[in-house]
Amino acid sequence: MFFYPPTAGQECSSGEIRCKDSSRCIPLRYICDNDNDCGDNSDEDGDLCAAWRSDSCDLGFHNCERFGDVSCVSIQSYCEDSNPQCNGSLEPRVCQILRDGAIQNLSSITVSGVTTNLNKSKIRGEELKQVVNFTLSHPACPPLFTLVGDQCLSILFVNNVTWGEARHLCRLIGGDLITFKNVSHFASVIQHLKETKLSADFWVGGHYVDKEWTWLDGSPMEHGSPFWTVRYSDICGYREVTSSLNITRRANNGSCYRYFQAPGEFPRGECVALTYEHFYYMSDEDCLHRKSPLCVATDRY
């Protein structure tokens, strides 16, 4: 398709961009559409198209996160909107091309004031340093453990492994997956996790064996509040109550309830975890899912 070039000094119209080796303007929607609209093939450049295309959005759109919501927006909106800016993985040099109004080789573009992946990695390292004393270090505990209450815990949030692997890792550093002695012990650990401001999920030492939920030493796990999380179900369920006369009936005249407390009659998984999604209450999870180990020291220090 041929586009008449603008006259000298004239800018391309809104929604258009100038080709690399000519004064021809093409609509932004023609970039990387597998058609040599520019004539010099600059709109189909391999590096540009690798950055322009998204795995989860239509051509010319990219994932944009604002206020925790993620949606596909046009690349033009992604680059222009700044209240607030999009948080996504679009290559910053693509936005620079749009600001310059002309297609260029990505390798020739330098964007100042942009946080690179290297800098982002360094920031993550600094964030880790800030929480090490709350997760992996304390003078009263062995290496890789911190003091929580009267116990040394290792909060290995940097690892994501299966339940069996998590237990093995705990043993390698002189511990085992944590088991909770009582409500106050459980509450103190949960409070510590919340204070660290982590968002990881953690395996603990509970499992489903011979149709019973037990801790690692074989002692039964207590059900109900305040240990186990509440889940929503699309299926309407009923609850039963037993009176002092030992008569069982449906509660509240058979009212429909869509929330139930884990673990259900038919567990979703056979291993117990504290998950960020469920505010670190216990939930039954697939043992092959990957979560972080929450270890308690068993060796003397």
C-alpha cells in the first residue's frame, strides 16, 4: 500500500509514524503486520517486532498494570499515559520511537532515566537485604535462621519447591518443616510473616495420611478456626447442627452456603501450606505445587 509522503518539515498525523529511510508515514497499526508498508521494511524489522508483539495481547497492544489491575492497552496509550504510568514489560525503546515519531533501529536508541533489568535486579537485592534479619539471620540462631518468639525459624522465601523438597531442604540446614503447637504459636508466626511484607507461599509440616490430617510426628491437626482458611464454592452447600438432644438437622432451615472451611471432605491436596492468597491461614494444597519452605531449627546452637 502506497502512502503519499508529507511535505518537507511536515509531521506525520496523529496515530502515524515516519518510516526509517523515507519521509513516508504509516499508521501505527501497520507496524509488524507482516506487510512491508514502508517499502524499506523498517516497519517489519525483527528486533522491533520482537518488542512490539505481545504473547497475551493483540498486535499493537501490551499488558499494562495500574493499581493492581492488568489489561491490554494500545502501545500508544501505554507510552503516553502517565497518571499513573503503566507497569509492564514493554521495551522502553519502543516508547522512545513513538516519542521521536520515526522508526529507528532499537540498537541505536539510548533511553535515559529508565530502570534497566540490571538495576531492577540490584533493587531486588537491596530489598532482600532489608528483610534478611527477619527471615534468614539472627545472632541467637544457626545460619539461615531468625528468631521468632522462642524458636529459630528459616523463612526460605527465595526458594520455590515441592512439599517433599521443602522438607529435605529444612533437614539439610538442621531443621524440619514447622508444626504449630497451639493457637498462640500459630498467631506469632503469622504475625511475623505479615510484618516482613512478603508475598510468598510457605509449606508447613502438615499432611493427609490414611484419611487423617496429622503433623510430622503423627499427632492430629486441629481443624477449624483460627487455623484453617475459608474458601468460596460455586456449589451451594448446607450445614448441619446437632442439638443437645443429639438431633441433627440442617442449619437455618436449610439455607444455602457457598463458603466452607478447609480442608474439605475431599481435600484439594494432601499437604498443608500458608498462602498469601489466604492471608497465611492453613490450606490443603497439591504437594507438587511449588512454595517456599518454612523451617524450624531442630539442632542445638
